[in-house]
Amino acid sequence: MKSALPVVLLALVASSAQAAPESYTADPNHTWPGFEINHFGFSIQRGRFEKTAGKIVLDTAEKKGSIEITIEARSLSMGFEKWTKHIQSEDFFDVEKYPTLTYKSDKLLFDGDKLVGAEGELTLHGVSKPVKLTVSNFKCGPNPFNKKPQCGAEISAQIKRSDFGMSKFLPAVGDDVKIFSPIEAYRD
């Protein structure tokens, strides 16, 4: 029995080391939040933000963690300059007055070991509101090219822009906004 005790203790130490929370840094080259909004009932217009930074902490053993993402509002692109400038203006995002958007969560939702959502707070246009993210295609493993450990997923959410003080041109320009983003993050 004495000889089995060190093996059991070693196994417990090893399993607790694996269960420790892991910190990840968002890869800005593969993380770009976007949105869709109805335009006068004729089409769905899409935009995206090209500068994003963030940290994610995952503890799959304890089914918890946190997310903190910052998006640079001036990095918004609608695909061509005139449309981009209009959406960046005071009529919509007002990027001069509100240079960043943030999402913070300390309540991650798991189904088994798989991350499936987050409940947190979105700060947009100077207003902070609770927003629930849906996470799909969550996967962790070594990157096939550089072999670094990483996680990735698709996120989505639905908000009303009027909840964040962005009510210009309602109802002609839709109130419902779909948010989506691929996200990849490397373990620190």
C-alpha cells in the first residue's frame, strides 16, 4: 500500500495541474467582429471591425472562465469609404466620441467540456447592457502550422441598437442587429 501512495499523489498533482485555468490572447488576424442590419427593407448590410484585442481565461474542469474583448471603433469597414464614413459618423457609431466597444464576461456557459456561450456586458456607444453570446464550433488544439496551443470558435448575438442609444433613422434602418465573429486565440 505504501508504494501505491506516491503514484496516487503524483496522479492527483498531475490532474490538478491540467485543471488549472488557462489564459489565451485573441489573434487579431483571425478575430474580426461583424454585424448585419436591415437597410430600408431592401437588403441586409454588413460591416466588420478590423482591429480587435482580448483575453480569454478557460477552466474547463471547473466550467468557468472570463472574456474581455476590446474593439477599435475606427477600424469599422463597410466595404467602401463613403459608406464606412457614414456608419462611423455621429448618426451611428460616433467613433470620435466612442473610440472603443468592449465585451466583458465572467460567466461562461459549458455543455460538458465544450464552451457554448457567455453572459456578459457589451459597452457600445457609451452604454453598457447585458448581452448573451452563443458560441459554436468551439475547438482547442495545436495550430497545424506553428504547433502553438490555441482555441477557436464562432460567436453570435442579437441586440437592438436603440438599447445602446443608436436610434437614428429608425425604423427605416432596422433596430435588430445580428453580431457575429470568428475568434481564434493562442494560449499564453
